[in-house]
Amino acid sequence: MLLLYAASLIVGVAILVQSHRGGKQAEQQRAMARLAGVSGTLAAQLDGNRINRLLDAYDSRGMLVKNTQDAWYYVLHGALLRSRQAAGLEAPLAILAFDTLKQELQIVATSAERPALRDAYTGPGAAQAQQFLRSPAHQPVRAALTGNLVAIDPVVDRTGHVVGAVLAHAPLAPLEAASHGGLLREVAIVILLFGVIGALLFRRVGLLVRREEQDHEQLQRRHAGVTDSIAYAGKIQSALIPPAERYREQFDDFFVLNKPRDMVSGDFHWYHRISAHECLVAAADCTGHGLPGAMIAAIACSLLNDLGREMASHDPGELLAELNRRMIRTLHQEGHRSGAGDGMDIALCRINRHTRELLFAGAFRPLYWMHQGTLRSINGERMPVGGSQHGLERRFTTHRLTYAAGDSIYLFSDGYVDQFGGPQRRKFMASRLNQILAANQGKPMAAQAEALDQAFMEWKGTLPQVDDVCMLGIAV
């Protein structure tokens, strides 16, 4: 019995050590995901032309001594600083470029207090960043180096050429220290508990330990299975939803603000190119969030892709009617009066840049149109796509608009305006969204996205995010 007790103690400590190893890896993965989210979002929102202008304007080191000396640098510095503060990063963010004349990796902008324009970058990830910028593939870098996690993403100009990279890094020492400290505390607790249990219930401790080990292993297997399933669902969803860069095929200025509540999202944006001057764009909000919402979103996005290939020339109202029929048949909702409400709200537009004509149809979602300085809201039908409440055959009105140069449109799910927060913990509401869009009209879409994201985070504060958020803004 004594040998069994000693073996149980050793097994318990070994399980804790193994669990902490897995926890340490998971924490590093989460930290890397946060880091990649910061660099990836920044890289997608930044205007690469500003990098070219700065490098052309300042051809040697030491010319820029203050962050406020140059408006272009000030904007880049502000974007880096806000992202760093929002993510709680200790290390500064940096925008890097490769000087082909000097064959040197140089800093363009940084979130640090003092500018370092044209200074050589030799910090963590320098070799990876230089190889990334010199490589024609420009695949984002996610690396765990000695002592640091590093994320690198490309910044492109309006022609789609990579002109620089956003580099974010975080030290591993705090994660390792916290993991080791937690491991020591839990080992000490286990030894103490085993001592007390051995003194009081020595005869029964072996059985209790075996049962505890079995429950712990079963829980680990279930947790690992669920986590793997969700992660794989996220990969599938990412493959179906078009990347933000697809919009650059037809639009010079745009933003995609995507903030899932969980690892996967029930909200998504969608793009389909019809011709050199015409395309379909949409923003959809599927029933639920997390994994159930993501499953509906995957079905909806797949059906939209089919419709884009088969019925691209049809009006958005006709597309939504056909999408409704296919959604109901796919989910086997025909004839059900209750319990078959899975579907989605969606705003769908067909844009012809040659004729400057925009056709819109919506299901419970509006189109926001900033036309010559005035924000207009064009509402969709008050019924969803999918679900059995409104029948198989539904009609969606197509609104025909003629836009002007300088106009912009916004499609979004309801997660943004339904977020609770503020001093009285109320919903954000559409009126506040309208004020933000009106106050930032005329600014580049990246700056508008920053304003929207900052307002959302300040309103939410420490409260949990209640729903997925997806917003698409396009300067048409």
C-alpha cells in the first residue's frame, strides 16, 4: 500500500507537469494568435503608399526627430501606438522596409516614443523580416524564436505591391515564469493534500487517486477533441470567406472590421467579381454565434458562391429569393412551423463601377450610403433568409441607386450596435454608429475603421462581447 501511495503521488505530480507543458504550449499559441491578430489587422488597414512617401521624403537617418514632425509618420505612429495599447503589448510595434541600395532592413515607423525612421532594425525577428521582404511569396511569418514570439505581415500599396511589413513581438519570459510559478504552487498543493489524505484515509487513497486520474484523462481527451474541432471549423470558415485583399480588385479604399465573439463566427463578409467593373458584395449575420453560427455561415457562404457563379447577372432581390429557397432545402426546413428558425440576415449589393449604379436588397439588414456628405439608410425586408416562419417563396425588393464620386457604403451585422457598455451598460445603438460615420466622412477607410474599432472597444470596456461583429466599408 505504501508503494501504491508513493506511486500515486509521483503519477499525480507527473500529470501536473505534463498538463502544464500542454498549458504552456496553449498559452504560447494564444499569445501568438493575439500577436498575429494585431500585426495582421494593422497590415490590412495601413496604406502602403504612406510608407513609400516617407521613404522618399527622408532618405537618411536622423532627419525625423519627433513623432509630430511629419503628418504621414504621425498617422502611422498613432495606428501602431493604439494597437499596441489595445493589445497590451510591452514591446513596440514596428513597420519595416528593406533598403535595396544599402541592402539593409530599416525601420519606417514604430510605436515607441521617439521615431527611428531609416534606422537599421536588429531586434527580434530581424532575419525573418529581411527574408520575408526579399522573398517574392510574402507569406505571413509566425515564429517562436529564442526568447520571443514574432509575427510579420505584409503591407501593400494601392497597386497591390508589398512595400513593407508590420512586425510585432512579445517576450516569452513572462509566460514561462507564470507557468513555472503555477506549476510549483500546484505541486506543493498536491504534496500537501496527499499527506493529509494519507494520514486520514491511507487505506482508501489508492482507489481515490485512480478514479481521479481516470476523470482527469477523460476530461483532457474531451477538451482536446472540442478544441481541435473548433480550430478545424475555423480553418474551413477561413477558406470559404474571401480574404479582405480580394476587394482591392475593384476598390482602392475599403475596410473589413471583423471581431468574432468566439474562435469562430456566425457573421461573415462576401465578395464575388462579375466583370472588370462589376461585383457582388455582402455582409451576413447567421443565427447564433460560435460553432453553431459558424456552421450556418459555412453553408450560407457556400450557397452564395454557387449563386455568384450561376446567377451573377440577376438583381440582388432575385438572388436573395433563390438563396432563401436553397437555404430552406439544405436545412430541411420545408413544412416546419416551429423549431426551424436557423437562417441569416444579410445585406447584398451589386456594384457597377462603370455606370456608377448600385443595386441593393436586404433581409433584416440595411445599406448605409454616404452620398455627397449625407448619410442615408436604406432598409431591407423585415424577414430573414432561411427558416420556416415566412415560407419558401419570399420576395425581396431591389433598390436601384446612382452614386457619385466620393460616396461610400457600409454593410454590417447587428453585433456592433447591440453591444452593451457605456456608463449605464446600455446598447450602443445605430444612432451612435451614424454619428461616428458622419464625423469621419471623407477620411480614408482605414482611419474610419480605426475610429469605429476604438469607439466599440471604449463602449464595451470590461464587459463581454455579446455577439459577433462584421462590418464592411467601401469607397465606391
